[in-house]
Amino acid sequence: MNMEAMLRRGLVILTTYPPAYNAPIVPGGAMAVFGRYSADLAVMVGEICNQARPKHLVVSGHKGKDSGLLATWGVPEAHYIVSVAAQRNRYAMSQVELAIDLQAINGLENARNMTRLLGDFGYTQVVDAQLLVVAHSTQMVRLGATLNGVLSDAGIAFTSVRWVPSSYRPSLARLQDQREICFELLKLAEMEKAGWNDVPPIEAELLEWAAQYIEVVEADLANLDLTFSTAGLSSF
């Protein structure tokens, strides 16, 4: 199998979002952000606050597989996102009611904790407002579907939900991006098997390749003294 061709197939799946979650941005709703160590993501949060003027902002993220140097520095992902966003758009960030979750270490915990925080802001049952869901570009499908599912289980339904992926563009030549593409495909397959909605089907051939190739990439990264593990695949 051609490595580049398989990565491209995977990337198309990870960056193709359901039309239902591409509604025009409506000012004055709520915004939920999945944290990670990403300047693109952090800057965009400030820009969206400036554009959409949400009433409420919830940001979730402690330290997980995407914390990078933040783990070394002892800085939670959510604090990093809010700090960088405020540096770029201080006025807009000062106008929102902010709630930060510093407990979550994976996507499912992010979704559960942000759902609780949204409830604390009064978003319960059917909500006449838009929810903006912001996440890293290659994680948008998985994390958006995860939050949708958790909100549904909690009985919360927004008038519209808009997925807003970061501007990051993965490089098929970069080992870390290759690893993330494979990792996300395998996680989505787990979610589909578990019955989650809004998860795209993935061909068996692509999944088999991703499961094999991620081991190759991790071995290469280990030789570069970088660490990563797929041991947490059972936690969305």
C-alpha cells in the first residue's frame, strides 16, 4: 500500500465535516473549546470571540497526549489556550463569561466536563442559541461527535451546532502528523463500533493499514526520543 495515498485518504475523512455542523456563525451563543498545545487553536479562539461575541466560553484540558511542552512546564492545556487567546484579543475575551475545566485528560472527559459547565451557565434541555465547538483540525470529527453525544445524553439540544476546526494543515511528511492521522482513524473506528453518532464509516483496508503503520511511526519517533502511546485507545 502506498503510504502517502493512505494518509491522504485518512486525512480526507478527518477533515470532512457533516454539512449540519457548518451553519453560519450566530453571535451571542456559547463556545466550547477542546484544549491542546496548539498556537493555531489558541489564536483562533480569540479571533472567534472577537467575531462571534459568545456570551459564554468553556475551555477544557488538563494534561494529556497532546500537551507537548505544556506537561514539562506544568501548564494545563486550558490555561494555555485562554492565555494566548487573551493576548491576541484581550477585549473580546474580557467580554465573555468564562469557565475552565482543568481535570479532563482525554476527549470524553473534555466533553463531559464541558457539558456540565454549559449546564452551570443555564444551557439545559432545548436551547435557543448556537454552540460553537472548537478543536484541532484533525481531531474535529472525533471531538465534535463526542460532545454531540454527551450533550444528547444530558438532554441538551442547541438550535444549531457549528464545528470550527483550527487552521492547522497537517504535513504528510511529518511523523507526528502521520501518527495523529492513524490514531484518529483508529479512535473513530472504536466510536463507530460503540454506536456513536456523527462518526464516518472507515474502510477496513484503511483501518488495517493505520493499525500497522502507527507502530512503524511510533518506532521512528521513539528513535527521536519522542514519546507517545496508543494505550489509551479505549478512552475517547
